[in-house]
Amino acid sequence: MIKIEEKLFQNRYRVDEGRPHIQISDPQVCADDCKTQSCTFVCPAGCYVADEKHEVTLTTDGCLECGTCRVICSEHHNVDWSYPRGGHGILFKFG
């Protein structure tokens, strides 16, 4: 069986240095107000990680641009999400 990490490795990502297309609006909302921190387990690329203090870190490299984080955070509206500039972001190998 192929692991998801192996499939994701097939894709390429062109980073737009200094211009992330996703940002957490207020990290304190993640730590204090969000009880489930769903973004940490629903993001298919694993871009969101929570530490022992319940602080969520976002790494946009490898983002699949699916918008799941934007939908799952609709209660708190704490994700600023837009498409990357042309030529940047995910470059799918198959599709």
C-alpha cells in the first residue's frame, strides 16, 4: 500500500517567497477559542500542526490549495486564504 506522503511527494510546489497564500489571522484564537483544532487533522497535506501549548503552526509549503482549512475554520473565520500568484503553488504531476 502506498502512503499518502509518497503520493504527495509526486507533486511539486513552487514557493512564493514572502507571500504566503494562507495565513492564520490570529494564532491566539487557535490556542484559546478553538477546542477541536480540526485543521490539524483534516488538512490532506498536513500543513497545520499543534504543539503541546495548543498553538497551531502553519507551513504553506506543499499546500494542495483545496480550501479545506477555510471551510473547517468557518466557525472562527481565522484563516486568510487566497490562491497563490500565477506560476506559484502546487504543481500536480498527475492531473
